[in-house]
Amino acid sequence: MAAEAFVEFPIWALLPKKETCVPVFLGKYPEYDGRGIKIAILDSGVDPGAPGLQVTSDGKPKIVDMMDASGAGDVDTSKVVEVQDGCITGLSGRKLKIPETWSNPSGKFHVGLKCAYELYPKCLKERVQKAYKEREWSPAHGPVQAKASRNLQELEASQGTNTSQLSLEQRLEREEREAQVEVLASLEKKFEDQGPVYDCVVFHDGATWRAVIDTSEAGDLASCALLGNYSETLQFATLTKEDCLNYAVNVHDEGNLLEIVGNCSTHGTHVACIAAACFPSCPERNGVAPGAQLVSVAIGDLRLGSMETGTALVRALVRVLRQGCHLINMSYGEHAHWIGGRLLDLMHEVIDRHGVIMLNSAGNHGPALSTVNAPGTMPTSSIIAVGAYVSPDMMLAEYSLREKMPGLGYTWTSRGPSPDGDLGVSVCAPGGAITSVATWTLKGSQLLNGTSMSSPHAAGVVALLLSGLVARGLAYSPYSVRRALENSAQSTQDPFSMGHGLLQVDRAFDHLLQHGQTPERQFRFRVSSGPNRRGLYLREPQHTAKPSVHTFTIEPILLNEERADPLDKIGFELNLSLVCDAAWVSAPALLNMTYTSRSISLRVDPCGLAPGAYYTAVKAFDVTCPEKGPVFEIPISVIKPKPVTEKDNYQWHIEKLTLHPGVSHREFLVTPAGATWACVQLKSRDTQSVAHVVVHAMQLQPMHSCETAEFQKTCMLPPLAEASQAFAVVGGLTLELCLAKWWTNLGDVDIDCTLTFYGLQPNPGRVVMRSSEGVYRFDVASQLRPEEVSPMASLKQHVIVLRPTESKVQPLGTRDVIPDGRVIYEIQLTYNFSLSKATEVTPSCSLLSELLYESEYESQLWMIFDTNKQLLASGDAYPGRYSTKLEKGDYVLRMHVRHEQSALVERLSDLPLELSHKLPSAIALDAYRSQGQAMIASGKKFTPLMARPGTQVPVYLAPLPCDKLPKGCSAGHFLTGTLTVTKDEQGKKVALFPLVYHIGELPKKNASSSCSKNSSEEKDLDQEFRDALRDLSVTWLTKLQGKSATSLFEELKEKNAKHVPMMLARIQSLDTDKERSRYLSDIVALADEALAAIDTLELLAALGTRTDKKDNNNNKQQEKQKAQVVEALTRKGAALCEIFLSRQEAGRGSGDGQPASPPSGSPQPPPDSATSDAPSTAAVTTTDDQGPTVADLNRVYAELLKWADPSDPKVAPFVEKHALALGHHGRAARVLLRLLEDKPSRDIERRLLQVYQLLGWEHCSRHLERSLLVRYPPSYRLF
């Protein structure tokens, strides 16, 4: 191929900078490359080992501080130990050898534990788990599983298929091999790697705090990295060679808290590289400001995936101030319901009081309007929200497109205006780059795009500006820098997505040099109209139907005005000219501003505007220097919608609409009153290519986020194909229907589009039904067109309201003190709940749910633990994101909320929490056409009925029968679900109305008539008293031990010699005695007495021939006796097995000099002829000198099989020991696994571990032991 066919690869375009004139600026000012500037990266954490993040352009350390503000990396190191024989004991129980080179004057070491997987991002965890299974598990498990299967097949072949002819011993041997196969298959199917657990050690070396993580897992601390606080030492290490996870540490609270700083995703590293990466050997790959230094603060919480929390944000802001950062980049955000809240107030303080510049990603929720994230929608307009732009060079170098297109905003970039009238997007910058990512990804670099990438680009631009200003000794403020950026930006035709335009660093610097020292440098101007508007946003039809006059207040705000020089306030004055380029806006021509608020009125007349979206602004120019651009602006956005009426058949249609790549077509329609859902139909006219079309429908409701009433879907339209999508709408509100061809989908496409509205609506729109109110009526009205009514009421969730069992308010540590000594308080709430079966649960604190940036509290975080304190699930402000599947059992939910004012958190001491259980299947409420039919709940249910416009159709819901209520329901609980009223299948999926069913007092169960006794059967009072006294004594017998128990038993036995409950109670007492091994023969004897007191043959016959199901009293008595037989046999068999095993151990001890161990039920090797008749040890008293034989054990086991299934947990103690006595370790393992499923415990796991060792399954033993500390941690995880 000819050489001229190759083109030089534009490496500089991988991390684009030409678009914002960075190369031009640095060519002119090479030393203004960010030197002397600190950028705080509030993100998912930055990897200090990633390429480009080691040094600045002038050789200084690139990352000067690292912090995990979320708390996910915290380790409780409050336990203090001292050295003994050169070692300390870690919380894992391992001996940790202290290197002689360590200096620790106090001799005290703080120890803690950390599971490695608590530090891993999800994809890293999955990679390491996969490697572990392939390396450690599968190679060992496969051959063992195959051998077990062959052994079983061989035995089956030798025994034949007729198992009824086999002896008990043969059946047990077959069961043993089947159990091994079953256990191995279960272990393979349920295999889960919980990861290693590392000991953590913290100590003070006389100069600073030091920390080490024992990644050797063997106590070899000399081989592990010894680190200090990162800001002091700039040290980091790699956790293991396999994971390649770089981490640093910080020590807090006098060594009682270790903070391990990793990263919860590679997002933050990529962001940091865009802002300030420095590649000395390849400057083309540099970030925007290679000379800047970075402060990395992880605000993403690994427990929540990578979601930011209020706790992390507040700690991050505190760290920014302590480190003296000049600016913040925060490529995070959520949609807020309203403007304002505790977190936004704190951000406002950082900017307006301390002069820190903050940039934020606008969001990736486009292409519809009004989709900008918080905190970019901060009410003070202090944060610079950055949109995402893609240039022609980026299209070729980064995205490998076949052809260039003009630069444009990405399809997905969020658009303004903000719901409160602000423009929403301040400026735009390149929104994609191929640059370094975290080393644990095993990638050198990666393409990522989003406003998350445009924001750090803008932050790098600001760092360049500040570098130049600081070098020249020129003052600046967040306000002067923002005005320079906006007034110098390259304007575009799309202010909603690009704001004031594309950043131009050279022009912005010139603006600051020429106009940065003007009187308004230290001032911003608060523009407001009422309490919640920063601009004018006319969107609804009533707002644009006639001219309107609006009063705006402009108030100058001085930087750090509480501590500002009064002369600055007194001397401030500006004479302004107010200019607007829109003929439909009338404004005053002049305004004099001093240090006081001024009000002006604007007249807006949108009546003559054609349907569409319009933006303009009233701009205030300093009459003495108008060339510096507007001092402030009053943004005005107008949406002029089209009406959709009955004349149009409530339908909008357009033919041959041409869609261009990356260009959005917007239609604004007045949703007809009464409409509840709509259907959009697209038809491609293209005969050759596939069209990638985004459909985004948006309505705005007051005090709700843009996500509340929106629909977004990407449709792939093949040639001449059609697509149909339905979505819910709110009648009367303006609907934006945005159609956009995905920006990388080259070529134009012509489509036809039809939008049809439908309008069946129940009244009330939210059905709240009480079980006690009987039949519930609601009416369905059709407002638009004839539609068929077909109501369906479906309950899907069972909700229980929990109250805290414990609450604790406490001041937090040094990380949580806002400058000037403002301490933050925390309340920790504890809730307990139980599940009778496995289900999916969703915790929700209604007072705080769905609120983060706009919440009046700083943070909320909940964690669910099992009874062994293992963390199972976490969640925060958005409950719908954190549903979790839990097994049957008891659980503890711990929650914390924070605020600076202790009184506010104390108010939450009884905070209710709703725990929603997903029902196995939805429960339907029957609907009828008449109340009479609903009352008797019979006859024909509601059949589809045509509802004509203007008419109402009554619907009657019958109450739910008690037998259909979910198990565990009680008064105060409620069920939730949805109601649909349309017959249309598409409408049923989207036109959903909330349904709540409150459960009242449930009926009492009637006592069976068979329980009633006639007077002749009634006991006299004396007998009742004696029986009650006996039963009370029997109850206490199970609780007492030693002489007290013996004395009480003898007394009871003298009066009630054949009372079976008494004998079983005595057995229970002996079974729990500290010297239980002494009483094993007594347990056997008592069990025999109990069994002798019951006519077992008669009972078996009765149970086998029972036919009278109504005779509850007799049936209960028989079941009670059966349970007594089962318990007696179980305890007898278990005791006999322990005697047998004890004698086996004693025999081995006398033969090889090993001491005998007490009969604790621990697994032992199988018996053999040489030891089965060993003499009794002194610890066991039995009337039979030879002790029980295998035949004795088998007889008890065979008898037990008549009464119970061996898989019943109640008989597990005997079945397990019987299996061990016979050397059937597979059967024992199966029993223990079933017990673990029922109720996990460390003791059972330890016994199972020993069984695996006896089976020779070393890989199973190692794997189980590796996970014990994860499943049974010593304490709850920290918040």
C-alpha cells in the first residue's frame, strides 16, 4: 500500500485541548500551566499509580492528598494490644510478627480487620473472584466431584436397583455416597468467594501515625507495605499483585480509626487525568493543566456501588478548606425536586465565604430540556455547570467516525433551563477523552464520555487562568472568573445545551487581565423573583397566553461579606445599561447599583411567538466599560406549546420530519386535560439504513424533579419500519416531545410521527382502601374519547412499619468538624425484623427518602446485617435503587442521619421506617359493577365497559378475604400496588395509579368445639393448681443446673414419676450442663424412661390411621406425643454416639499416646474392629462396660426413622453424630449444610470445616475457613 495512504495519528486529539485554545494559551504562557494551583477532585477516588498522575510539569508531586470521605474504607482500630514474644495477636486470631525495624515508643498497637472485597469496585471483585475460582477451586473440586460420582455409580451397580432389599447398613452406605455427591454439587452450585480478610495494624512511631495491612495473611508484616498519612508521606502501595489496586491510608481519632483510601470506580482517575495529567515523555497526552496539583476525595460509596452520600460530600468540603484548594471539580450529581437544602447551603459557604471555585457536570440526561443535575442547580448560581461538546477532531480520533460533522452538543448532555428559571448550563467543554484509568482495570487508557469529562476540562481551564493570575499577583474571585468564562466563550446556537458557549481560555485570560480588577470583581449579583426563581421560565399554556409583568430583585453579594472591609461595601457603585435583544421583552434601560438590593419589572409578551422554545436575557452592562460584557443577566426562557384539542382528535401528527445526527427536534404540546397516557408512533421512510432515534418526553411538575413525569427510550428503526411507545402523562401540563437522531448515527433520516393522547382516569387518582370499610367505590371518567374501562387492582408489596429499638446521638470525630469548630452530630438508629421466608425487601424512610441535595439533613445511610453481624445490603436516599433479596431469618437494620444541630437529629429518635416485602405473586382485588355484587363477592365480575367522554363509570372493589392476606400480616401493616382502568394493553403498562390497602384488626381464631369440655370432664381447682405448679417447675428445670436441678428433679419425679415433659426437661438440663460428658449415660437412661412412658406402638398406629380431622384436641395430643418421642430418641441417640466416639478417642489415645478429647460431638475417624470395643473412659458412666456398639446406634436411628425425616433440623444433633460415628462424613456434611441454611453459626461452620478435612476435601476446608471472618465479623461495619 502506498505510504501516502497513511495519515499521522492526532495523539493530541485523544485528550482534546485545541477546542478551548489550550495549546495557544500554553504556547504564549508556558509557565501558566496550572502551577501553584490545587484542584480538588470530588469523585470516585483517584489512582495515584495511574500513568500521568505522578508529577507536575515542574517536578512536584501530582497528588498531594487522598481521602475516602464515604467511610467505606474505614476500619475500626480501637482495640489496643501489646507485643508478646515479638508478636501481637490480630483480630483474626493470627500471630502478627512485628519487624525489629519499626519504631513504636508507646509499645501499643491498634488492630482491626478489613475484608479485601470491601475495597474492590464491582468489576474488580468479579475479576478476582473469577480468577480465584479458576485457580483455587475448580482444579481441585472437579476431580473430587468426579470421583464421588464414580463411587456412587459403582455402589449402585453392585447393590442393584431394588433398595427395599438392602439392610440398614447398606442403605446408610448408599446414603453416604449420595450425600457426598449432593454436597459437592451443592458447593459447586452455590459457590461464592467472600474474599480474604486482612489484619490491620496502626501505631505511632514517635513522629507520625503508621499503618500496615497484612496482605500476607500469615502475620509476615515485614513483607507488607508500611504507610503513613498520605498528605504527610505521599506514600501509597498496591494491595496485591493480582488485583493491582493502589491504596493509601489516613489515621484518625488517635489511632482508633484507619481510613483505607482506594477508589470505587475508574471514573475519578479518568476525570483527574483530563484536568491535570502530566506525561513528561509525551506532552501530547497531558491533561489541560499539567502543572496543577490534585487533592483526591472519594465521595462515591462502595457500599452503594459508587453513589455519592451527604456524609462524603460534607467531609469532602471540609478537606477542601483544610488543604487550601483553589477549585473543585465534581463530576457527580442527582436530580433534585427543588432548589436548596443543607448540602447546597454548605457548598454555598465554601464558595461565597472561602472563595473556592466549583465546577460541576451538568448531567447526562438529555436531550429534553430542563434536565440539569444538582448541585449545578444551586440557588445562588455559584457553581459553574458544564455541558458536553464534541468536536470534529474528537469524532475522528476518539470515536473513529467515517466522516466529520460540525461540532455539537452530545445527544445525551443535559439541557437547561433550570426549573427555577436559570439557564442551567453555564458553559460547555469537550465531553470525551481517551486517557489513563485506574491500574486495577489492567488498561492503560480508556475512552469515556459524559459531562463528567467536560467538567474537569473546564476545571483545567480555570486552573490555567488562576495559575496566570497568581503568578502575576492579581486578585480574583469565583465571580470574576465565572464572568470571564461566560463573557469570553465562543457562542453557539444552542444556549440550552451549551450555555454561554464553548470555553476559550486565551480570551478568558485576556478578559481577566483587562477587566478582572474592576469594582464588581468581589461581587456576585443575586437575581430573584420571589423565593424560588433565579430567572423567568414561562412553560405552561396559561403563562404564555397573555403578556405578563414580573418583578425582579437584584442584590449585590460581597465575597465573605461577614468579614469584608466595610469600605468595600460603602464604595461600591455601578451604573448599568439593561439590554435585551428580544422584541417581546420590555425592560428598563438604566439601573444604578450600590450595596443594596434593587427591584425592576420586566414585561414579557409571548403572544406573537410561534410554538417552540425561546431564550433571551436582560443583560446588565457597565456603562463605563460595556466591552467587558454583562455584569449580570436575567435569564428568560419561554416555551410556547401547541394545543391538542378534540378537533385534532387529541392527536398530533407530522410527516416527513428530517432528523439530522445530533440535532434535536422539539415539539411542545399542551397535554389535554384529563389525559393520563399517550402513545407515540414512529415510521421510518428510509429504505436502506437503520435509524437510531431517541424519544424523550418531558413534563415539569412543581417541586418535583424532571424524572417524575418523563419518558425516555431509544428506538432502533430498520428501513421502513415502525415503532410504538406508550408513556404516562399529566393532563393540563406542557409536554415536550424531543426526537433526536443519535449523534454517531451518520446520515439524515425522514420519519413520520404521530402522538395520540388517551384519558381514562379514576377519581380519586390514588386509591387508599381500608380492610374495615368494606366495599370501596371509585369512579372512572373518560375525558377525551370513548374508551373501554377494565379495572385491575393489583397488590404487590407488603409493607411493615418498624420503630427503632435503640437510638444513640453522638458528636462525630475530627473528619466531621466544619472549620470554626462546628461539630457534626449523628444519630444511629437500630431496627430489628424477621422474615418467615425468603423475599425481596426494600427499606424506606419516608421522611427522608428521595432527598439528597435538597434534604434539610446532611445524610442518611442504612445497612442490613444478619444475626452474625455480616453486612448484607446498604442503601441511602433513593430506596428504589436498593431492593435486596434476603433469606428466612432475623435481621438488624442500622441507620444513621447527620446534622450540625444536635436538636435536629434528636428529633429522629423514634423515626419510623417502612420495610416493603415483595409478594411472591400479586394479589388481585376483585372489581364489580355494583355495590351489591361486591358485598356478596359473587356473580359476574367487572367486564369491559365503554366510557364516553363526559361520563363516569362507578367501580366497586370488594375487600380482600383474610385467607388471601400474606402470611405475617397484622393490624397496622398495609399492602401497596397499582390500579389500571384501561383495557388497552399498552395503557395498562404505563397508566398506573397508586393503590394502598390498609390492614385492620384481624379476626381471632375460634377454638374448636372439640376443645370444649363438659362439666364431668372439668378438673377441680386443686388439680388445676397442682398441674400448673408442676408445669412451672418443669419449665424451671430446663433453666437450672447442678445441685438445684437435681434436687428439683428428684422432687418432681417423686410426685410425677411418668411425666414425660419432666423427663425431657431434665434431659435438656443435663444437655446444657457444663459437665455434660459426665451425664451422657443418665441422658440415655432418662430418654429410655420417657419412651417407656409412651405407648409408641399405639401412637404409631393412631397416627397412621387418623381420619377424623375435626378432632383437633386428640390430634394435637398425638402430635405432642410424637414430638416427645422424636426428642427423646434424638437426645438418646446423640448421647450414645458421643459415648461411642469418646471411647473411640480414648482407645486411640491409649494406643498412640495422644490425650483423649471430651465427647463434644467433634468429627472423628470411622470406627474399626480394633477400637470399637475399647473400655470406657472414666468420664463416662454407663452400666454397660463395653459401651454402645454400632448396632446399638443403628437401632436407635432405625427407630427414629419411623417418626421423623432425617432431614428435619430437630433430629440433626443425632443424625450428625450418628454419621460421624459410622465414618459417614458426607452425611454429616449434608446435615451441617442444612443447619447452616436454617440458621448460620460459627460453631456449625467449624464442625463442617473439620468434616471437610476428614473427607480429604482440603480445598473445601480452605475455602470455608477463608470466609469465616467475613461471615462472622467481630463487630458491625462502621458508618
